[in-house]
Amino acid sequence: MRRPFLLGLLALPLLAGCAMPGGEASQAPVHVVFFTEDSAALDEAAQAVVADAARKAQADASLPVRVMGFADPDGGRAYNRALSAARAERVAGALREQGVPAARISVAPRGPVPFEMMPLESRRVEIVLGGQAPAR
């Protein structure tokens, strides 16, 4: 199933203002990459989101880049933790391929998250530009 590129663009403003872990509202730009069920493959829409994030990250070399992977709760906790890690690593690799230095990128698989109304929201990677420095 292919999601239109528009879906990613519509979700970006919604997720950019969401509360981040720790309770504070995010002021950092957030790019959201969506995946199909049980997949870590980057389709054309996902590649476009990653390319945009890479351009913005390269425009300001002081910004750390956080890549957080999510999965839906179906299929078991261990499976979805691995899937969210694979998705996050795939996006981080694509950012590196587009010239973002690895030292600026931190990867955090968040694992399964519940979904009530929008299962697609669980199958995502968030690229956050700015905020906390990458953990090493």
C-alpha cells in the first residue's frame, strides 16, 4: 500500500507541536517518515521526507539530529522493538548517505506504541532537528 506524500505533510504540523518525553512541548522541527505494516523500507514519500530533513540539517551544522522509531503494538513487544530499531536505523542511514555526519545523529528505537484511532501513526520514525545533543 502506498501512502500519498500529502499524508506526511499533513501530519508534520500536528506532530511538531506534540509533547515530547519529559512533558515539554517540542519547539524543534520534526519530520515524520511513515512505513507500511511490518516494513522498514523507505518508499518515495519517505525518501522525500528524509531528503528534506537532511537539507535542513546540513543548513545548520549546529543542530543535533534525533531519529526515533516507532511500531504498532501488534506482533509482540520484542518484535516491534526490533522493527522500530530497524526503521530508525534505516532513516539514520539515509540521512548519513545524504551528507549528515554520523556524529550528529542519535538513534532511539521507542518500540511499540498504542493506537486508538490511527494505526498508521504507530508505524513511523520522527526526525527531530535541534533539541538535545546526540547521546553517545
